[in-house]
Amino acid sequence: MNTTSTRAGSATLWNLLNNPTIQAALGVLIVLTVSAIAFHLLSKLRGSNNQDHVATDLLQKNFEEMRSGGDISEAEFRRISASLGQTVTTSKQPPKDDDIT
């Protein structure tokens, strides 16, 4: 068996890893890998916060339907929209007979 070439190969690899340039490149690679993993995990955690915006939009649409159906008044709709933090969009529907005073 030729053990000299195996030892020479491992010695060369060890010498290569002792090179400061290689060590710096490996360090940067490790930092980038850990940063990418942390970014991925944090984006998964923060992804649940985006669902709040979708729920607010759905609520806003539901209340608009209730307003157009006459279930809630315009003033109630404005209060609800303000508490949801949405801008109030008024429809251009003519006033109903019971709304005229």
C-alpha cells in the first residue's frame, strides 16, 4: 500500500486550510450561510403577521356589504372603518327613503 501519498494529500489539505485567504473565505461563507438560514426562519415567523392585513380587508368588505344592504348606517360604517384603520369609501348610491330627514 502506498500510505505516503495519502499522508501527503492530507498534509496538503491541512496546509491549504491554514492559508489566511482560505480561512477568510470559509469564514465569510459560514457567516452568509447562517445569515441566510436566520433570514429564512424569521421570514416564516413574520409571515403570520401578513394575515392580519388580509383579515382586515375581508372585514372591511363584509361591512361594506352590510352597509349597502341597509344593515348598518353610514355613520356606523364610518366608525367601524376608522377602528379598522381603513379609509372610508363612500358609494355613490342615492339615499334611501328612510335616510332622508
